Amino acid sequence: MQNYKMILEYEGTRYNGWQRQGNTDNTIQGILERKLGEISGEAVEINGSGRTDAGVHAAGQCASFRLETELNCDFIKNELNKRLNRDIRILRVEQAHPRFHARLNAKAKTYVYRICTADKAPVFTRHFTYLYPCKIDIEAVGRAADMLVGEHDFRAFTSNHRTKKSTVRTIYSIDTEYSDDILTIRFTGNGFLYNMVRIISGSLLMVGTGEMNTEDIALALNSQDRKKAGVTLPSSGLMLEKVYY
């Protein structure tokens, strides 16, 4: 049995997220498994590095899968791309170590959230940005972002209130850039909780507009109370940029 590693990109706008679901065929994982099954003649299970939600995009999603029959990597890539819609593209397929697992072996990830503060989003990137017309204090955003870098309990920044698992994560960096009315927030960390990036992005946006301040960010972090943090921004502005192994 051969183990494979696959890097792919997709626009998540019209899909119900990454994870295969019993009530819909419209997920990235489900579609890939069906297309791989057509190519290989086998039942295939694909493991992604993470479960991007409905509407979330990926520029560097990583997945792994096993086949009983060894197939050429370029053949798999080319045959998949022939069968997939234009908003899903396989970038690379390679043979992997027998024990490689796209989720379990991931060391870190980079996510990007983009917010357009103009009165209308740019036509050609409108599916990849969240439109929120406003004025932004980028220096305040940067100061608030710095407070969240490091190892913290991010319980206040997740929508999963009932989780019994640890909510401690390490954010290695949060880089902010504001240019041409686009606020770009880039997160790199060892792992992210459910909706964590979207909630932190919402909190930082509220700091930038004056609806929150850095003291509010510190209060939310220390309180571990979801109600103290900012809003959860829509999925449209979020992209998984890279997975590190």
C-alpha cells in the first residue's frame, strides 16, 4: 500500500466545507474521495490537515491518502485536475513516508483574513474579502495583535463552548498590513480552535474601528469568556495559506 501527500488549492465559496458529510455531496473531501475512487478503482479515504468551514478558501491545503495499487504521482494529479471543477486545483502529489498523516503530523499553519474597508469590494477579489466599510486605526490593530502572540488559553476566542479538550494554543506571529483599503491579517500558529481566526479577526477589526480597545482584548483573554471577545467574521475572508511539517 502506497501513502501519498497532496497539496491543493480551492475557492470555498460554493462548498459546504472540507469535511465529508452524510447529508451533502458538496464537500471538498467528499468530492476528492469520489474522484480518486474513479481513478484508482478503490474506496479512498483522504485526511486533510484541517477542516476548513463552509465558504473558507485554501491556497495550500495538505491532504494524505493511501492506495492499494501504486500509481504515478503526476498521473494522479493530472487525472484529478481533469475531473475537478475549476475552483479546485491539485498543485502537487508526491509519495509520502508510510506513517505520514496530513493532520497528525502538521506542526504549524498560516491563515490569512482579508477585510475590505472601502464602500465596495474589488470585483476580482470580492469572494476572498469581507466587506466592512469603515476607517481603520492600523496602529491600534497592531498593538492588539501583539497581545495575542505567544502561548495562551484562547477559550474566549472559540465558538465551541463545550469542548473538553485543551484550548491552549501558541500563536507564533500575527502580521497586519493595511493597503488600498484592504486590511490583511496573517496568523501563524501551532493550531487553531474552531472559529478562532475569525473571532480574533473580528476582535482586531473592532479595535481598529474603536469599538474595542487593547484593554478589552486583555480582558477577554484573561476571562476566557467568549462574550468578552469580538464578533465572529464571515468565512468569505478566510484562507488557509500554508501547512508546515
